Amino acid sequence: MAATRFRRKRSGVVALTVHPDEALVLAGLLQQLADLVAPEESADADPLAALVDIGTTTEAPDDPVLARLFPDAYADDPEAAGEFRRYTENSLRERKHAGALRALATLEGPGKERDLVDDDVQAWLGALNDLRLALGTRIDVQEDWPTQFHGLAEDDPTRSLFLLYDWLSWLQETLVRCLR
């Protein structure tokens, strides 16, 4: 059985093959991502804000991963950053959530090559990027992350997360190469 990969067919279509074991890992990660970025339901939501699909939150998230996935638009102007967040975060969350779920849906039937339509490819591009950002934030990946990895003790549980980060990076690279 071939490992998980993206490839461009002669017809120009991007195809995805997913090893069954790797499909389980990807499915778990994509579901966690979808749950993490899902638009927040607020019991005390402003009815007008809900009607026009804007948020009421103007503060950056406390969770470092969410802060990385939904950064402030204006680093030196907290008021402008808050207003921007209020008007954009809900739609960004909806887009990221939908992308993660769409990528997850392409994992059905592991072991078989599946042709992806453009929306599937875009969903995978976004989801892989978000997964790498989330994982990289959690394990504090630095620019010289291979050096970080090699500096870890053999029994350090973080080693497996660095290997996962590397694998996600490789998957993202195979997809990007298909689009050249």
C-alpha cells in the first residue's frame, strides 16, 4: 500500500492517495481542527450581530493556537484590531471549519486514489497550513526546528509531535508541488 500523497495526474487533476493508517491520523487531526476553529455560539449574542453574521468579540483569543490562527490585524492599534476581529473572525472561523471538514470528507475510502476538485485542493491547502500552525505553536517550533528536534532526548514524547509536524510539512509540500 502506498503512503499518503498528493500527485498531479497527466490530465492535470490533483489526486490524493491515503494509507489507511495515515487516514486515521489525518481524520483525527482534521476533526480536532474543525472543533477548534468552529464558530463560537454565544448565549448572549447580539441579535443584530447574529443577523448580519458579525461577532461581538474584540479581544484576541487567550489560547496561543487560536491567537496564531486568528491573529490581530493591527499589532500597534488594539482598537482597530478589535473592530477588525469583530467583523471578520466569524467568517474566518466558518471558512476554516468548512475547509477542515471538506478535507476530512476526502479521506473516505482510504487506500484508493481520489481525484480532488479545486475546492478540495483549496480545503487541503488551508487545513494543512492550519494544522502545521496549530501543532507548531503547541510544541513551540522555531525556525531551526530540526536542531530543536535533534536536541530532544530519545524518550521525550515531544519527538513524535515533531515527526508529525515534519510529515504534515511534507504533505503540504507535495500538494504545493502539484500546483506548480
